Amino acid sequence: MAAFLAEPILGSSGGAVVPPPAYYRRIDELCREHDVLYIADEVLTGCGRTGRWFAFQHYDPVPDVVVLGKGLNGGYAPLSAVVASREIAATLARGSGAFNHAQTYSHHPVTCAAGAATLRYLKRHRLVERCAEASAGFFAELATLAEHPAVGDVRGAGLLAGIELVRDRATREPMPRAWRFAERLVERAREEGLIVWPNVGHADGTRGDLVILAPPLAVTPDEVAEIGARLRRALAATPMAGPPEAPGP
């Protein structure tokens, strides 16, 4: 059987890209028509990052399989999980009767205990709901960056944001890779006491700079304002220039 594998809301692979609802409705139609499984990669977005427990909950289709990690135990120890529909579980039960997989540290009881404790903490302190409530203020603060000439787009969901960095805001022309703008911006942000995550190559495999922000689910409005202020200072301190470009052929 074939499978369609996707991050419902893209993380580092696209810089917090949020597909429109029609996209997943059409994907669901095609998967059902051709008997294809839909596997949701929630390794980055699962357990509350986008303001819901799972990013696929922003859309109508329900995946056949969900892959989890990272937020499952706050990153304190390596932990991942695969969640499958009852139909898939029943198919395995009728066949081999087991899902045969194992590596040295699989089914580690201490790590699993940390994951269970993390999920209980998330629920008890309503951190997923708090993420959803904080989202509007978070993106309102980041919207103040939109006037900077290097900022081509601010996008995302919950407390996951991608800031696309461009040479020309009108045309969305990417930065020349030789400028290393994303890397230099990260350095300036670090000097301001702010950690942001750089990514490059999103436009054509080489060019296409962006940075990703993902503050803790417990972030406060004052901390959100501080994030915005520090990132604005970092942008102002990062020149839009670099070594001269090599002449074309």
C-alpha cells in the first residue's frame, strides 16, 4: 500500500507554512480514491505547538497514522511515538499479530515515563490552550517586523512562526546565498539574548533565507513583547549586503 506523508503545518522544511483548508480536503479525496494512507508528521507540531494538540486538527481530514516526537516530552530525552487508526491496528492483528520493530533504546520505560508526565503537565496547566490564546499577541508583535526591507513574509500558527527574508519585498527576490543573511541575523539575535532558528535554500535549493521562532507554550505577553523588541534590534543591526556576487556566465 502507498502512503502520503506530510507535516500538516510545515516546520523547518518550509518555515511555518500553513496550507489552506482546500489543500488537505483535496489530499483526502485523492488518498481515499486511490487507497493511499495519510501519515501526519507531527514530530515538530504535535503536543500543542500550533495551538491545538495536533496540527492536523486545524483541518478536516483525520490521518491514518500520526508520528510524534519532540513536544511529547519537551525534548528532555529522545522519545517518539506512532499512533495508528483502529483499522490499521486491526489489520496488523489479523496478520502477524504484532508491529515488529525494535532498536537498542526502544520501549525505554524511564523515557516513556517522562513522556507520560509531560502530557499530564500539559493538560493540567492548559498549556495547549494557553498557546492558542497567546497566538494572536505573538503574531501581532511579529507583524511589526513587516516594515523592515528584509522581511518578505511573517507566517505560522500557534507559537510557531516563520519569517521569510528577501532582497526585494515587492518581488520577493531571495537573498543572495553569499550574503549569509540568515546566519548573520541569528548571530545578532544571539547577541541580543534571543535564540532563533535559521534555515536556507527554500526558494530554489540554494537561495531562500528564513528564521523560525517557537517560544515556550507558557510564554507571557511581556516576554512576547521582549522577543519582538530583541528581534527588531537584531534586524536593524544586520546589514542587507555581503561579498560582491560573482559575475554571471
